[in-house]
Amino acid sequence: MTDVISEVAGGVGRLRLNRPQALHALTLDMCTAMAGALDRWRDDPQIAAVLLDHAPAPDGDAKRSRGFCAGGDIRLLSESGAGDGVAARGFFLTEYRLNYQLFTYGKPVVAVMDGITMGGGVGIACPCRYRVATENTKLAMPETGIGLFPDVGGGWYLSRLPGRIGHYVALTGHRLDGAECVGLGLATHYVPSARLDTLKAALIARPEAVAAILAEQAVEPGAARILDHAAAIDRLFAADRLEDIFAALADDPSAFAQETLATLRTKSPLAMKVSLRLLHDGAAMPDFAAEMRQEYAVATRMVQQPDFLEGVRAVIVDKDQAPRWQADTPAAVDDEAVARIFAPLPADEAWTPG
């Protein structure tokens, strides 16, 4: 069974993630396969649009069909990070080139985020021109919980959300539903899952009319509930210094603030400081290539940090949900270490679009 189904239907190039046992989490081979198909279709006059979604589990198992893409190959990254990091760097290089390829693709790409869309899934959905959410969408960047940061363009997308909501999402790993994705601009359309087959058939029949078809099939998603907390988030997450955010939360007796503080206390302080720096820098990045270049430098260093190895152990391997971080409070994080993580790579090691 191939992990990416690449086919042409009418004038549409179809990419279907097909690794249901892992909720379609990306491997190096999957990234390579998608990039190759996009290259073939780029100048093909018969292809008017690209449709990116996931295939249902062959046995019809609803649980295994509930993910659009749950992330990347964390085990590979952890095993490589514990050693020389070569395989991790190779994965990031290829994955980030795919992210950039989608971001700059000349033909319309429609990503259908029907289900769990996390980490690497955000990285392949958010660059697409059209991003469809459903009632099943659960979009998150939960990396601080395993000692990483919201990469694959997270510094670009999250820093451009309204107010300080991106900072809240980056630090807490909060899951956004479909209506919230539309309300924040992470999704362009909301289509009930019952209409997706109709939507896809229409796109295949009339690929030159992508925008019109999406408008026809989309419905109002309802209220974006996270916006009810926007004022509180803007106030509590106003600082670029993690210690100040913790202090603001501690001083606020509201249930929202105290629940948020409890969540942050489970995350890697190093990863949270890196995430704050990433969003601060990302807001001023001149283009997406510059963002990818910085994230690659940061990612190649973060996977070799003890916090990442410990986070994977606690959350994915042993599943005891009790990571022991190297620095267990924001104040204990060495800010010079954060600066070293962000240092540019030498020219011959730096990320390039390919």
C-alpha cells in the first residue's frame, strides 16, 4: 500500500494521504512523493487544480479515518536527534521544501482538513490557496508539549493571527475547531463533511471554477468560540517574555487564566521561549523562504536538545505524560542557549527552496 495516492481525475491532480494507521502522519517518502507529483503537474496544461485530502481507512474504521494529517515522523526525528541528527535534517529539508512548494504553487491547491490537522498537517494545509474546514477539523500545533516548537511555517502563520491568539495557540497547543479556523483565517471555507464527496466531484468536473464551487458548497460555520477570549488572550499574552506571561496568568484569578497557566506548566519552558522568539521574528519576515530558512536552523538544533528526547519519551513512547524538562521553569532557561538555537547556519548547511 502506497502512503500517498497520486492520480489525475479530469483536470485535477489528486494527492491523497494514505497512512491511516498513523493518522496520515508524514514520512520522508510521503513528502518526496507529493513534491514529485506537484513538480509533474506544475507545467502540465491538462491539470488546472490540485486537490489534497486523505483516503479513508480501507477497513472503514472511523477512528483511523479521523485524521487529515496528525503531524510528522516524530519517532524518526527522536531517534536521529539522539544520534548525529543527519536523518532529522534530511527530513526537515524535504518537508520544508514541500511546504514552500505549496506556498508558491502557481495552480490552485485545495486542502481538505477533515479531521485532525496537527504539526506537519498544518504545514501542508496552510500554504494552500484554499483550505476547507469541516465539523471534524481539529487544528493544533502541540509541539511545546514534546519539547519542539510550531515549525513548518508556524512562525509565519501564527504570528499573523489576530492579536495575540497565535502566541496562545503556539504555547498551549490549543485545538481549534473548524469554525475557529475560519474565524481566524486559517481556513478559507467551511463545508460539512456530508458535502465533501459532492464538493470533490464538482471540482473534478469543473476544475477551472474552484472558487465558485467552494462558494457554492460552503456554509456559515457558526461562532468562533476562541474569539470570546480574545481580549483576555491579548492582555495575558501581551509580553514577548515567557516569565511575564506566567506572571500575568498567575495574577489573574479567572478560570480561563488559571486553566491556561496549568496547561503551560506542563510544556517545555525552553520550547515555549523558542516559540515566542519564533513568532516575534516571524511577524517581520520578508517572505516565506526566509521563514523556512530560520525554522530549519532552529529545528535541526531543537531535535538534539534533551527536552525533545524527553518529551517524546513521556508523550509518545512511555506515555506517562510526565516529562522531566531540563529547565523546569521559564526563569531556569538559559537565554543565551535560545540565542544559539536561532543562530543562522553556515551557507553550505542552510535551507534552500531546492
